[in-house]
Amino acid sequence: MKLLQNSGVPIYQQIAQQLKADILAGKLKEGEYLPSIRGLAKDLRISVITTMKAYEQLEAEGLVTAAQGKGFYVNAQDSEMLKEQHLRKVEDALLEAIHAARIAGMTDKELQEILHTLLDMQEERED
């Protein structure tokens, strides 16, 4: 798991986002347990409270369930519904970016170039 200290995104959200992506991609399957809160905190050299907050966020979203004394496990997912939710978030974020680009006086081509550059940068980070 990669955490970026200066990304502007809180650490617990980065953890939750990465675990959520793994769940949606099927890397973490229904019934599979997440790493223990203490173990993940130790591995990432972060606070147990931060890890707990990430897991609680996933639980609030219905992605995982806490099992007394066992930790958190992945719930069954309606993958189509989850993908649709993410598609709406992407659309909202892109509409906001388009609005900001218009205010800045950017052309469609300039906006597309920025998107391509960001996609390339993200691919490099994931490698």
C-alpha cells in the first residue's frame, strides 16, 4: 500500500480508497478479512486510530463488516451498483474540472492534454 504524506488527502482516506479499489477490483473477495488494524498500522508506521478510521469509513459505506474479536471482513458486493456509484463520482468530478477550466479560459484541447498528463503520471505511480 502506498501512502503519500503531502497529497492533501488524509492518510485514513488514502487507506480506505486503496482498500475500496481492491474490493471493487476483486482483489479482496467476499468473506476475506482485512489486515488487522494493529498489523496494518505497524506495517504503514501510522497510528492505530488512523487505521481504525479508515476501516470505519469502509464499514459505513457497507463494504466491510466488523466481527467481534476477528477484525473486519469484506461484504458481498453488488459490483454493478458500486461501479455506477463510482461512475457518478467521476462524472461529478469531471464536470467540476470542466467548470474550473472554463473559468480559467482553457480550451477543450488544453483540458484534454492535462487529463492525459495526469493519467500518465498516475500510471507511473502505480508501476
